[in-house]
Amino acid sequence: MTDSTQSMRVLMLHPHDVRYYPWTVRIVKLAEELAKRGHEVKVAYIEHKRAEEPDFPPLREIPEGTVEYVGLRSRDKQTHKNIRSVVDLARDVDIIHFQKCFASAFIPALWASWVHKKPLHYDWDDNETLILKEILGLPVGFASQARFFEKRVPDYVDTISVASDGLWEVCARLGFPEDRMVKV
């Protein structure tokens, strides 16, 4: 780390269990890269609702190293309890980062940002609305909720990272300032 770079304390939040879902590799790798650069990183993730007796094997163990991982309660009727946990985890951080536009990540991150007056960063990695259109058997209203949040999240965050040129364009069309966006 150079003298001009300040070390930051970062809380990262993901709505899926990093042990079970392949798309969580992005937050794991981002956290590792931030830690390599000297930042203190904590990743909070929503535990698989059947983590005690999973219906499929884990893809990875919790990575060992300088990143701290904290499991939060599974989504089913637990978001209100996770808000309190995330607010507590965010007490001493410099920035709150969340990935995915789902309420189980966005709402706790938003509350923690508001309570502690911390900047809120959104990592927009997928077009969730398009993905959810292809998934059968989702709970009633889930896709509508995701579509609503996907369009509204930019109104509540300070900065956004995007995973593609297409998401950059969507973000810009929604009116998010390009000087507060980065492609990662």
C-alpha cells in the first residue's frame, strides 16, 4: 500500500451463502482483493436455509485468510433480525457494500448506512430482472420485488460498481451519475 492510500474498513453483504452458490465467487474475490490492498474486510452472507442439512453439497469452505466471514440468518422471515445484525456489524466500518438488489441484502445495508451515516456502495453484477424471468417456481411477488428494487436501488446509494457495459448503460439510463460509477 502506498502512503497516499488510506486503509478502509469495509462491510460487504451478500444475500446468498458463499459456501453453496457459485455466483458468490464475485464477492469472495472482491473481498480478497481489497484485503490484499490492506483494507479490513468483513463479508456477511445469508446462510443457506438448509445449511444444517443441505440439499446439495457446498462448493467451497469459508476461505481462510484476512477476510472475516459472518453468517446471517436464512432469509425466510428473518430480514428484520438481520437488519439488527448488520447495523451492529456496520458500527465501526467506513463503507457498506452490498451485492444483488434483493431485499434481504439491500434493506439491512440501507438501514445500517442510515443509522451510522456511512456511505453505501452497490455492486451490480447481474440483470436480475432478466434472470428471474427464466426461473420457474419463484414465490409470488419475488420477481416483481426484484424488478422494483433493481430500478430503485441507485436512488439510495452513493456509488455503484457494474460488471458489464450493459449494466453501465442501464445505470446511466436510470440517471445515476457516471462519475460515481466504476466497471469492475
